[in-house]
Amino acid sequence: MKSIQTRQKSNDIVFTPQKIVDIMVADIDVNMTILDPCSGKGVFYNSFKNNEKYKCEIENGTDFFEFNTPVELIYGNPPYSILTKWLEHSFKTATKKIKYIIGMYSLTPVRIDLATKHGWSVSSLILTQVPTWFQRSYIITFEKKECNNMIEFSSINLGNRCLYCKCPCGGMKGENISHCKRKMSDEKCYY
């Protein structure tokens, strides 16, 4: 894990499929202020339907760590190499709810304790496997609330099929099966 954090390019740019974003943003209250802290190509930001929305993207000159405007909601796919620091700034910036997709092994006791220290609780976990991503992921929801013992846990199995063309991908084998080789950064499917 240390080598991931110290290499020059930490592989923090991972594009989130629209299907995952649709699952994540389904519960947004359109009257609340919301931030996409690492907007990339804008898949989260463009899915927010509310009137007051913000975005940060370091490659476009807006650093999340310099964003200090309080918002009610933060939704996105944070960079894993600095996740603890990222979560801490999220806990200080949001006032009601934070929803991120993170690697399953990134949910650690230290990070849960950090949430508790800042008055946040995990209210929901959705376990999913995004085809072509390295590991299973959690869609994790933190909420600012009094009760620290309420967790809803569910899972979504997206299988080994491309989220876009529905053809098999990844480890599915077969002689007469067309396999999609699309990567998350590709614009189109190819076989």
C-alpha cells in the first residue's frame, strides 16, 4: 500500500460509470447545496439536479483542500491515495451527508473513528463490484446525526457484464461469446 501512495502517478484518476452515479444520486434532495469535490469529466456534477451546486477539480485549478464554503451534501469518487486526508476535509466541509464510492479495503477502523470524531456516522453501505475495477467497492453514506449505531447494509451485483453494452467482460469465458474490452476511460465499447 505504501508504494501506491509514494509513486509519482498514484492512479487516483478512476472514472465512475454513469450507472453507479445514478444509484448514488437517487436520494439527493434537490433543495440542498451540493459539491462534487473531484469532478473529472463531470459525471457526478452533471447528474446533480439542484439549483446550487459546486465542483472542484485540481486539474482545472480548483483544489478541494482550498474549498471552504459549507455545503449540505458532498457526493463523488475520491482519490484513494489521500483518502484519510480527503475524508477529514469532507467532514469539515459538509453539514448533512457525504456519499462516496470507495474500495472495500479502504474502509478502515481509523477512518470510521475519524468520522465519529467529527460527529458523523455511517448510515448506509452498498457493496458492489464495478467490472474492470481492481476490487469490490462500497458506496458509503456518512450522515451528521446524533445516533451513532444505525447502519443499513445492502449489495448490488453488477456482474461481469459491461455496464454500457451488456456484453460479457472481465473473466467470463466462452467460445462463441463476444467480450467487451472497454475500459472506464474509453468513450465507446470495443470487442
